[in-house]
Amino acid sequence: MDKAGLEIKVIGVIDAGVRAALAFFGADESGSVGVMATAATVGSGGYVKTLNAQKKAMNYLGNIAVFQQAGIGLAGAIDGSDEYIDSGAALPRKEYRGPSGAGEETAVTKEKHPDTVIDLAILPRYGFVWGKNEMLFNGKVGSPENLQINSIKNYISYHLVSLMEKIRKKPGAGKIKALILGCTHYPFYKEILQKKLEELYNYREKGEYLYRPFMARDIVLIDPALNTAKELYRCLASSDLFSNESPNKSEFYVSVPNQSNPRIQVNSSGSFTYNYKYGRDAGFIQEYVKRVPFSKKTIPPEVLHRLSQKVPLVFNLIANFNRNNSKTAFLRKNEKIDFPDQNIRKIRK
């Protein structure tokens, strides 16, 4: 803001999430903060650097450590990406790129990714659900080969156990009090995350609690998006930028693959292929996405349904914009209706 010479406040998602996590620690209290995020976010070290900077700026005197877990495959599974999940599969798949164990047939083991190994030595700790093809494998449950995760719940189990193993093995680690959900997909499954944390808190081996010494009784799940919205609200309120017409003037857009760019590669569902998404040269600038109005035409039905159930107020606001705003008249003309009527009626009830 100061460097650019503009009167525009920048609210960082990472900063907001870190401030929310630190609020649960006393000024001289020690402990741990967990971060579950995408591999790119974890690799950037953004949360670690920001927490250390915020601790200093806010005069926290305790020793607060950060433990990160790259949620490889979880966001993809939530989106239904073929590389991470296939509800119709009954056996291990060669195109699978999520966490795996005891086998060399998956794409991810061929790439030898060290952070996506299912450790069969601690298999009971994961607490995987094995029915309905939620885990794909060869052999028997007790000694599986080519093990692959095939449900969102099992992805969550894998990553939470992996995070707790890091904390448990770190000498002198303090109890984890807050877990930052550093990916927009994760808060949709807060209930499953909380239930799994409860299971780990009560998990025993040889009569002793394995993870309880490293966990607060009630670990707070931090949604950085929520705290970013709160900070934005306070910023707008302090600058008197609200009006009764603000909601009706809101506009909603989404980024989609730019089909006019001949360099991009998409699969049959219209999403970027795995190789294109993760194999791009960071130094090569190209217009690989385009911004379009949020509508049924650009959002898969399952995502629309998820939004209508998980964030009904926001969904209703988006729906009303696309119904009433002149900028999206072409959508109403071409699609007749943008959002399922039954979802709108449910929300208004």
C-alpha cells in the first residue's frame, strides 16, 4: 500500500489465518500450530515465515512451533479429479497420483514422491475405511499391496495422522492447539476433520494414548477465508464503504481454462490435465485461464450442490446476482436458468 502509493488495503489470506491461530495462545504460552495446505503453499514456507513475523510483531513470548502437512490429493479428491479418486474403481489404478504404499505400479511411486507414502508399519493408526472401495489394493487388508486412497474421508485420515506423526516425533514439541486449513477446499469437510481429530485424541496402542500428549483437548480449526472476510469487513466499515445497495452490486466470477490458448491441455471434463497443471514453466507467461461469470455453465453440478449446502447465504447472493444483474442477461437467455430452482427455494426457507 505504501510502496504503491495507493489507498488500497491488501488483506493477505495467510496473514489473516495466522493472526486467527495466534489469538488462541496466551502472550507467553508455548505450543504448536498445524498447517494443512497444498504442496505449493507448504513448499513456499509462507505460513511458517508469517507466523514467526506475527509472533514478533504481536509480542508473543512463548515458543510456538509450526508443523506443516502437504495435503497431496485431498483437494483433487474433493474436486473429483481422476488422478486422485475414482468411485467406480475396484482395483489399483496406474494413473493414480495420491498417497500409496507397498507397490511400484502407481504413477506416484514411479515419481518417488517422498511425502506420499502410506507407512504399512503404522497402518492401524490411519483408521482407514476399507468398505465400498474406499481403499484400493491387491492382496488382503492385513497385508495390502499397491495401496491407494479412494475416498475423501480416507485422504483426511492419512494427512491428519501424517501431521500428528511429525509432531509426535519432534523432541520437545508442544501440544497442537490450532490447525490452519490452508486450502479453500478443506473447510467444506470440517466435521470430518474434527471427528478424526477426536479419534486420534482417543487412539491407544498397548493401553497408552499415542497422540493425546501432543494434542489440546479441543483443537481449533482455522478457516483463513473466514478470517480474511472478517478483516475485510472491519476495513470496509472503518472506511464507511458499506451501503444498503452493496449486496445487489456484488459480482461473482470464476477462472476456467482458456480454451482459446492452443498451449493448454485439458481432459474430457474440461479441467487441466495433471501434466499441464503441474508441469508448466513458472517463467513462461501465458493466458491459461479466463474470467467468466459464475454460472451453471462454468460450475459442475456437484460443486453447485456443495455450495448450496455448505454456504447457503453466499450461494443465494450469487444466484440473485446472476438472475438480476444485466451483465449476465446472456446467461439467462442461453441457459434459461442458472441455478436449480429447488436449491434456491430451500435456501429461502
